[in-house]
Amino acid sequence: MSDWRRNLKADPITWLTEGDNPSVRYHTLIHLLGFPKDHPEVLEARKAITSDPRVIKILSKQGSEGQWESAAEPYLPKYKSSYWQVMILGMLGLRRTLPSVRRSIEHVFQFQHPEGGFSECGEVGARKEYQYLKERTEKKERVMPPEHQWIQEHIHEFQLTCLTGNVCLALIRLGYASDRRVKRGLKWLVKVQNEDGGWLCPYWKAHAKDRHGCFMGTITPLDAFSELPARLRTSEIVNSMETGIEFLLKHRLFRADHHDFKVIKESWLTLGFPQFFYDILRGLSVVCKAEHADDKRIDEALSILLKKQQDDGSWILESSPVGRMQTNLERKGKPSKWITLSALRVIKSVYETRGSLSTE
């Protein structure tokens, strides 16, 4: 048994390598056990991912244009539409070699703004919103801007950093890291980074007066940067990544850097999958992937994570939009292979960097 595993309440590796979740088995073999990617067991696990009933169910609901739900609405309904399925497929370990994956990617690329960000809506969705607002405005005897002008401004405004980071992360995982469109998305994320190292949605009017970075807008660009192969990281991305990681660290991953370091959101202390949003486990994962596991400012979050391990060595799925996705991936409130995998990757990184898991 590796030294880092001796610090666990119990060792769940055998459980993680069972065949009922080939995606977790694949990541466990590579990231926890150190198997090379061409090892027969790794190749077998990766091949088995496409036969996973959860993957089959998601792909069975894909439309003829590569979409899920409406081809004109990539973001809504939340968790069921195209953006969300692409994110999930990336998490599950699928690759662009699958025709259905390629169709889904080409579909979502339609909603990338020329600047590089991914917008919450396209022209059809924006036109529906315009008509709705126009009717309300006319009742109040007000005048809307010209339709074409308003639609283009709306699509531009709703380039979201949290969304763009998540989509770029999924595209990198699915095998599109070298694609010029992904590079454009990453370049846009670098361009719109805040002075404080975090990110906001740069054009959204709701954030017009904000200056402090948003954790939701910050974690997804950093996650994408951290999974980008080192050879593809420009100096601008490296610098952006370092200042972004510092933004997380100065907040101890979950505390305000003012107001006596109060907890920003209690919900960030619950562990969720799929990792669409922010919680301390995703923060720890990104900091470790960015090679900052030695920074003591993660220790309070790490201590919380360690205390959440169950006596059987697992971690519980505490948060998930169950019943709202195309298929449930795990049962909320039960031991989670995905949470356990992520937690162990953090623990392994910290132990191998520091030589211990001490947070004192």
C-alpha cells in the first residue's frame, strides 16, 4: 500500500476499481494507482465507458442536430440541455472519437461568440426574449431598441465566464485542447480576468458595478487551465492561472478576505457531483492540479474534507441536481465514487508534496 493511503480511515481503492463505474475505474487506475495510459486495464476501462448504462441513456436522448432538448437553447432547461451534457460527457471520460460526441461539440460551438466566450443563448433564444420584453415594454408605453441591435448586444452580454470555463474544460477533456476555437475561448478568459485575480461575467449588467471576483466565475477558468496540457499553456495563461490561484488562496478557498474571514457560503462546504459549480473539493482539486498543494492556506478546507471521510473510506454525495438531469449519476446521501475519487486525488497530491497530511 502506498504511504498516502495509510492515512485513510479505510482504503476504498478496491471499491473504486470495480467495474460498475468504468469512468471512475479509469481515473483511479491512472491518477491514484499510476498506471500508464496504454496499460491493458486502462484501455479496457476507457473502452467500457461507452457501454456504461448512464452514458448510453444520455446519448440516447441526443437530437439529430447533436443537441439535447431544444437545438436553439443550449443552456436551458438547466442540467438537461446541450451545454450540461457536454460537461457531463467530459467528466465521464468520453472522447471525440465517438461520432455522437463530435456532433454535440459542433453543435455547442455554434453558440461561441466571435470574441471567444460561450453565450447562454443564440439568436433564436435572444429573439424570444426580445419579443417577450417588447410586449411588456409596449404595455408601459416605452420603446425597445431595434431588434437586431438588441439581439446582438444580448448575446454579447451573456458570454459568461463560469459557462465558458466549464465548456472549455469539457472540450479539453473530450480531446479538443488544440482546437483553435478552444484556444480562442481560453484567450478570452485571460482577457476578461479581474484585477484581483478572480473573474466576473464581464458584460452582464448585474455585475456592472462589481469589482470583486466571483468564485463561480473563477473556478471554471482555473479548472480549464489546470487540465490544459502544459505544452499548450501560453505565458498569458500561466500568469492568469497563478493570479487566479492566489485569489482562491487568499480566501482560504471559502472565506471572505474581509469581514473577519467569515464563511462566504455554507453550501461550499458540501461536496457535490457533477462538478458544475464551486465547493471546497473543487477548489482543493484545482489548487492541487496547479501544483500548489504545499500552500498552508488550503489547510482549513483540507481538514474539513478529511473529517468528511466515512469509516469505510468513502465520501458521501452531499449535493447533486438529482431528478433534473438526463440521468442520475449517483444517489444523493449515499457513498459516492466520484467524490471519493476527487478527495483521494487531493489527498495523494498533498501527501506527495508535503510528506504528510498534517494541517496543524
